Amino acid sequence: SAFDDCDAFMVISDAAKPESIFFYGSIQAAASATQVVGVGIDIKAGQRIQFYGNVLLNGFQTTMRIGSPDATGGVGDILVPMLQASFFYENALLIWGQSGTLTAQGIQIGQVNATAAQTTGLSAIKIGGVVRAVTIDDVFYATDVAKDGYTANDAENVVEFSSPGGSLVTAHCEIGGIY
């Protein structure tokens, strides 16, 4: 659990072009309803970043962000078998490719379980910018019962796609099912 307000629980920075980073166990973290923790896991840039266990994050502004509009490199070959995002404030999952060579691509996510948005009018999953070859097997979204100081609101969009237009479009994104 996080004890103070902070920008992120875990950051994989783009400063040294991280490659071949593997997490073999499950990751679980929680922020209380009275804290402000920006991002649970923030993967700014990198290649072959793979989680072999489940990722369970509770109470973060954005649970997991892959890619960044201000990164100096793209993200690719990302594997997340299961993401559990409970009581998020902005997005349960944000995938962002900036432009040209800084795309977000080759991202495979087995299952996203997103529960109870803390604010209204936002998207549970947002995929934007220049994004290629993203597969999410299933998305389960539920507005759950408020508890432990968290509120429970419905998101405006379960999944939102956006693109900068022209030749820089979001392409080949597949979601198996939304429940």
C-alpha cells in the first residue's frame, strides 16, 4: 500500500530505453480513498516488458498507462495476462502512442476487470495516438457497491479509441468482448 500522495507506484522510464523487463510474480498495490496516487504502473517507453503474473491495483488515478505523449521512445511487445483495476479515478487502462516511430504496438492483454469509476464522464479504457496491434481478450466492467471510502460511478465509455488522423491512425486493435 502507498502511504503518501505520489505520482506513481511503479515507473518504467524511457531514459535508458528499457528492454526485456520481466515480472514473474503477481503485482498487487492499493492506495486509500484519501490518497492521490497518479498512476499504478506507468510504462513510458520500452520493448519486451512482460508480466507473467496478475496485476491487481486499487485506488489509483490511472491504473496502468502504457506509452506517453511526452516519451522519447515507443512501447512494444507488452504482455499483461490480467489487469484488475478497482476504484480508478481517470482510466483503468490508458494506451498511448505519440507519433511516427513512437507508436504503442504489439500489446497483448488477456483480461481487464475494471470496477467502479470514482469520477463520471471518463473512459475505463482509452486507446489513443498512434497505436498498432493491440489485443485485449475480454473487458469486464462493473459499477460496484461503494465501500471503504470509495464512491461508485459508471464511466461514460467502457472503451474509447482516438486517433490523430491522416496517416497516423490507430489500427489493428481488437477486443474479444466487453461485458
